[in-house]
Amino acid sequence: MPGIVKEPEQKKVTISSKRQFTIPQKFFTELGFEREAVCTLGDGILIIEPIHSSNNGEFAEQILADLIAEGYSGQELLVEFRSRQSKVRPAVEKMLEAAHKASKGQGKYYTYDDIFEGAN
């Protein structure tokens, strides 16, 4: 319903001597945590957000198609594929960071080309 603000749900957790804690199961499941999370510190608040794993498979086919169209083959194809694929994750992380800043009114708008050209 518009205008109704839901209070955030909280749960107290214990932090071990190794600075570790367990994310409550309900939060873990609801937010879709997998094997990695990103921690953001700001204004005295620690924000922990899930990173959804990806083997960059959704980009692999496009990268290969582009490389083949550019004339790569054999060992050169493999070397260039690895190089370009290694740039996907940093580019996606940069996009997420920019989106997070923009959502708080702290950043500017970036296009797909801005992000991926910066990863080269």
C-alpha cells in the first residue's frame, strides 16, 4: 500500500573473536546470499549485500562471437578470450557501485559503454 513504511527487521548476532558472524537464515534466504557479499561502510553503518556469483557465462558467448568476427582463432582466440572475460566482473562491480551512488543521489549516470570502455 502506498504511503506505508515497513519497519526494518532486526536480529542480534554474535561476533566471534575472528570478527565473524552468521547471517540469520531468514535474511540469508530472503536476500539471496550465495558465497560472497560486499561490505559498505558509511555514516557509521555497515551494509552487507549479497554478490550473486556468475562465471561470466552470460557474456562468454558474446565475447567469443565478437572475437571470431574480429578474426581471432586458435591460441590467440584463447588468450584474448581470457583477457576480455577477466574484465567483465570489474566492469559489473563498477556499474553496481555507480548505481548504488546514483540511488543515493551521489553519482552521475553511466552508460553501458562508459563502464565497459573503462574496463579496458
